[in-house]
Amino acid sequence: MNFIEIKDKDKLNNFLKKQQVSQFLQSWEWGEFQEKLGNKIVRLGALQDEKLIAVATLIKRKIFFGKNYFYCPRGPVMGSESRIKNYELFFEEIFKTAKKNKVVFFRFEPAEEVLHSRFYILNSLDIQPSKTLILNLKKTEEDLLKAIHQKTRYNIRLAKKKGVEVAEAREGDFDKWWKVMIETSGRDGFRTHGKKYYQEMIRTDKVKLYLAKYKDKIIAGNIISFFGDTATYIHGASADEFRNVMAPYALQWHIIREAKNRGCRYYDFYGISEDKWPGVTRFKKGFGGEEVNYPGTFDLVFNKFYYNLYKVLRKIRRVF
């Protein structure tokens, strides 16, 4: 097995699109988005017989004293030809890259559990949700609607009857949506990124902002990525005003239909948890889909001293 730094956008994206569920967070475009935020990106690939069999997009993030860590969202991604043992070879290559970049640890989110590693690996805080809900879009639109929970179906129809309109955002809509996002964050108690983060995200190729309007007022909006065979619901927001017109239901159903029309095979609701987000989870489950559990988030530690210092400082200063 040989390792390369991937410099070809199509080489990376074509590999990712061939996987069972395409992972947008490993895509070339997501790496470009991270670079706009000021993060360095390293794209590693594993070759076997000159064929790409595994990839890892590494996002370099600063912590302290000139030290950094690598973060690999929803990765490394192993092709169907690979086996878990290939993680060890990948870890060795990442270790070599880490030494050149003053990297203390490697945070990763594998699709399968990594066992029997000779490296020092610990469970870490989840960054991406470890449980998600994926809707199979290969059914007909009629069958998709039939599979939706009766109450959800009723709310979709109610929103239409009330006159809720859904469309892709236009220039000038972002600031209005941002106010709704801030309201949602305060109401539901989740942390948001800064305004610039979302602005840059929706400028990213294959990322779209869809809005629901009622009486010409934006009352809900979702950020969606379309990559490979999968549409992913990344962020959503809804206003308290006009909650009775059920705009989020119309918005979600519109996007599901849009994803199907674009040729996507899957719709990833991107995160459920009955404990953390009971209301949001009930809402998403109303549309059907199959629960998928990931092993979680792990830290592969290269320098124990600085890693332990990082954990202490994280508690004191809330370093992420």
C-alpha cells in the first residue's frame, strides 16, 4: 500500500461518491470551505495497485503554544475493498504527517469500530452526531409520503393549505434567515457558529439554503448539502411566530422531493438523540428512515503530555 497527498478534486470526490452513503464532510468542497475559515487542509489517500482504496481529509486546528490537532470528520473513509486492519497503516502515515505539523493528536470519526490498535486511542467528545436517520429515496414519491407518520403528513398538508411557500434562498435573504437562526439557538439551547461560518458555507458548491415563507416573511430555513448520492440536512432554524402554520414540515418535505428529483438515493437527517434533542428527533422520525449508529469520535494521541494539558485547558477555557 502506498500513500499520496491527493491534489486532484475529481480523484477524491469520485472515490467518495462510490461509497454506500456519500460523505460530504470528506469532500473537496468541504475542505475548500475549511480553508476559507483559515484552516490548513491535508488530503491523504491510500493506493493499492494504483487504485485509491481509502481517503482522509485532515483539518488542521490550532490549540496552544504553536501546537495543533488534526480533525477528520466522518473519516477516514475506507473503500469496500479495505478492511479495518488498513486503519493501522493509515494511522502510521498520519503520524508521519503529524510530526511535520506539530500535531498533538488526531481526532477521527470512523464508520466502523477500530479494534486492536497499537496506537493510544481514546473516546472523545462527539463533534458530528453519532446517531443519524437516513431516508431511502429510491421509493416513489407516493410511497415516501405513505411511509411518513400520519401526524407529519397532516402537518405537511396543513402548511400547504395555509399558504406556506418554500424556495431556494435568494440574494439578500441570508440576514433574515440569520435572525431566525439566532432565535432558534436561544430557544432550543444549542450553540451556533459565527455568522461568517454560515455565510461561507452556503457559498460552497453543492450547499444550498432553502427557506419557508408565510405572508412574505421568512419563518424557517434549512442548509442542505447535495453530494454524490446523498442530500444531508446540515442546519435548520424556525421562528416562534406563525408556528401554527407548520412551515418546517413543508420545508423538509420540499427538500426531500428536491433531493429525489436531483437523483439522490439517500436523505441524511444528520443527527438524532432522544436525550439531547427529543423534539427535533421526533420531528425527523416523523418522515421515516432508518437509524444509523456510528462508533463515535476518537482521539489518537501522539504526545500524551500535551494532550493531557489540552484536556485541562479545555475544561478551564472551553477550548474545542
